[in-house]
Amino acid sequence: MLQLKCTQKLIQFSDVRPAPFPEQPIETMLGGWHANIVDFVRPPLLIFLNDRSLYCLIDIARLYGERMDLAMIFRENLLRALQENQVSEGQMNRVFEDYNEAIVTRTDNRKVLGNLTDIMNLIYFNIEDAVERNERIDLRNLEHKLNSMPQRNINWKFSSDIFKQILGAS
């Protein structure tokens, strides 16, 4: 089961009612994901950060009908990331079997929240820099840049390398 651990800011923005925390930790190959919203740009951006690898996914906050379907947006971006990282079809199927169902809860890990805040600051800096140079903001390039930076909480390794290692991709 996919557990999206959303910040209060995202919960209020998306008008989602968070579920109570599961009694037992949810065990999946990739683990849970934290989510936040960057609302200093229009349209706002969604940030998903993996608890284990600190791999991040970035997308535009979109409405489906009259509501935001966080799980659908997440799954679309995860599929793209798995394909870009050349993950085997068998591993992709396993990940999506794990994430067949989804729940939205509140955040629960201060360390990951700290990393999420760092990612948000880097996004802000990169967007501000692109605007100053009058350049187009390429979300895929920004995402790649963030996942290719060493992270202290994973022993100065790259998020993309840990993500691939967990998934058994080369």
C-alpha cells in the first residue's frame, strides 16, 4: 500500500482528509513517500520525496474533476521515473502491486521533513535563477539535478543511486 505522508500545507491545499496512521508499518519495496507543495509559483508544484532513498519527484499540481488526486499524480510520476532509470518491467510491476492502494496521512519523520525543506529551498533557488536569466523552467531537468546531489542523510550518496540500488536497476 502506498502511504503518502503529506505536510499540513498540502493537506489544506488539496482538501484531502488524512487517514489515521496504520497500526502496523506498511512494508513495500520503496517504502513511504513524503509530499509537499511549492506554492510560490503558478501553477503550484507537488514534491514527492522517498523516505528511504530521498529520491524526489516533481510535478504540477493538477485537478482531476474538482479535486486533486495525489495518488494518481504520484503514480504517473513514479512510472516516468522508473522508466527513466531503466527499471525492469518485473520490478515496475512489483512496485505498482505494492502501491495498488493508497492512503494519505500526516507526516511522521522529522529527518525526511528536513530533507524536504532543503529540496524546497533548492527548487526556489533554481526557479529564481531561471527567472532572472529569463529561461524556461524544465521540471525534469530540475528533478534530475536534485536527485544527482549528494545527501548527508544517506551517507553523501546520490538519491538516484540509492533509488536504483533498491530497485535493482543498473
